[in-house]
Amino acid sequence: MKSPSLTVKVRPLAGMGLASSLLSRTVLNQLEHLRHGLLRLQHGDVCQQFGDLTSPLKAEIHITDTAAWGLIAARGSIGAGEAYIHGYWHSPDLTAVIRLFVANMDVLDNIERGSLALFGQPVIKALHWFNRNTRSGSQRNIAAHYDLGNELFEQFLDPTMMYSAAMFTSPEQDLEQAQLHKLERICEKLDLQPEDHLLEIGTGWGSMALYAAIHRGCRVTTTTLSREQFAYTQRRIEQQGLQDRITLLLKDYRDLDGQFDKLVSIEMIEAVGHDFLPTYFRQCSRLLKNDGLMLLQAITIRDQRYEQARRSVDFIQRYIFPGGALPSMQRMLNVVTSDSDMNLLHMEDFGEHYARTLRLWHENFRRARGELERHGYDDYFYRLWEFYLCYCEGGFIERAIGTAQLLLAKPAARRKPLYDGSSAA
């Protein structure tokens, strides 16, 4: 159904050739089907509006180069991201643009099912196939993102260096305190005791391992595939004098051995890949003692869109996380049931906290632009990561993606009850 309340005046952008005019018409025809939110589109001296004039969700796009039309028509959301990175369009509120198109997913789907987009998709999918998370593939994929340089992540993360959703307890709480609260919540859910040996799959920059060793007094074994993260975490462990409490490994999770009391994995499962989810959960179960507990923090995609996402390649997979794949909640629980002896003890969804986390990261990122340039991150890189941060924030606000903590229990696990995500008094 087309927007009924709008009269659209179509005039070509100055200097637009016939091909660009046809491509713009292809995109504009689809925009006429926007129903949720209001989009104001400026191209040349023409301003057009699409959607619901009364909607509180308003977004604005300024087209500055006709090359944008071809990229969007031929590559859908990936092309829109590419056009933004190249400076072919801009917006005073990029997150609002993302939110609007997430809210009108059918329009985006139609653009990506168009004849031009369908022509380009096999190439994108073929290239993505080489990013499969085999052992060697995982090493390459992790390096492509996490080895971009510790100085990059230091510019926008808080002092904890946590690169995952924070848990806020109030609107006034700052990011660092919210991240520390998240770490404490994880320790509470796992009921971590000084005599426990905790395994962490996905070290990050070492914050979880350090927190558990310092505040719970337990032993920790933690593993990463990122050489940059390994070196950074090794320095932190040495600075704290915790070499006797923390064992740091540069090792694929599939190659781990031993038996552990507790296991934690914070937003690492997104790097496992759809085909390897059974392997992942089987290995986690095998590494836990029969009375063990596992705390998994995961970014998830809606169950209803999981199969379509499996068959697709999006902007994040193409440019940010090669090999990345969001599981759905139902898919994870099905695999836990079929491929392990664990079951779900507790689940907490807090996707809205991730939207706020991303907004604060983006604010830090913007403030650090000059410092990033001094470290060699150019304007192209800046726009790429700006699009990435807003892309994710918009997805979380509109609940197209979510984040959750799952507490999984082995058959003999017995722990005191959880109340509101915390240990009982």
C-alpha cells in the first residue's frame, strides 16, 4: 500500500543522466510504500516526503551524488551503507534513518529483491562463503575486526574495555559503572566461588577474567584468537600481578580441553557461525563438570527472520564482522537441547541497554575523530564505523535484534534461586 497522504514532485538531480534517473525512480517507487515513520529526502533542489506525516519517527536523507541511486538499487542495504561511506549521502540523524528502514523492513526487502539487487547478490554470497568459521577461517575473521588496533577501541570504549552490552541500573548511570554492574551480574548468576575454576571463551580485552579473579578470587582460564587482545590482556594481568590466577590462551575454542566448574562467553557466539552452533554447544558442555553452569551473553536476531538472515549477507557481515552470524533465541535453545545435556535455567533480555551502550560509544567515537585521524584512521574508515554503530543502535531500538544472558545448567547443577537476575540473599 502506497503512502496515501503525500503528493510527490519528481525532478531529476542537476546533471543526472538517463541511467541515474531510471535508478532513482526504481528506489523512489519503493519509498512510496513506506508506512511507518516519515522520511524527508533531499536531492538537488527537490525535497520529497514519504510515509506517515503524523509519525513521531522522522528521518532525513540528503543525496549529494547520483551514484547513490545505483548502489542502493543494485545492493540494497549494503549499497546504502557503501554510498554513505563514500559520502554520496548524509543525514543529521543517521540512527533515525536506520530505525525508519528497520520499521519498514518489507520495503527494504523489496528493494533487495529487485532485479538489479538479485543480480549482485550471488557475488556477495559467494564472497561471504569464504568467511566460513573453520579453524583457519575463524582466525582470519577475528583478526579482520579485533586486530584493527587496540588504540582504535581505546578511543570509544570505557575504561573497562568491555566491547559488549552494558547493563544500566538508572538513566543517570555512566557507561563504566554499567559495564561493571554487568560483570557483577554475571558473577552472581554463575554463583562464582573462590574454589571455582572459570573458563572464558572470548577474552576480549581481559575485563571479565580480571574482574572474576579480583572480586571472586577464583581461577580463570580465558582464550582468544586475537593477537592484539592477547597482548593487551597479558599486560593487564601482569600489571595486576594475577599470573597465578589467570591463564591466558591464544587458542580456538574447539581445541580446548579440561574440566571447569563454570563457563562464561560474552558476545562471542556471533563469531561461531550458523553451521558451527552444534559444535560450539557440544564443546561447551564437554568442558563443564556435570554440576557446571554456563553464562552466555548473545546478540540475537528475531526468530521470525532467522532463516532469511541465514541465507543473506548484510552490511555488518560484508564490512565489519566477516563470518559473523546472529543466532535467534529459538535456534540456540534448540541446539542446546539437541546437542548438549544442558538446559536453560534463567534468561534475561536487555536489548534496550545495548541501544544506549551503542549511543554512548558513538558519542565517544565522534569526540575522538581527531585522535583517530592521528592514528591513521581516515575519513572513509570513520564513516564506515559511524554507519556500523548507528546501524546497530537502530536495530536494537526497533527490536530487530536483541541481546540476552542465558544461564545454562548441566544435569547435576544445583544453585540457589535467582531473583531479578541476582543471587538470593
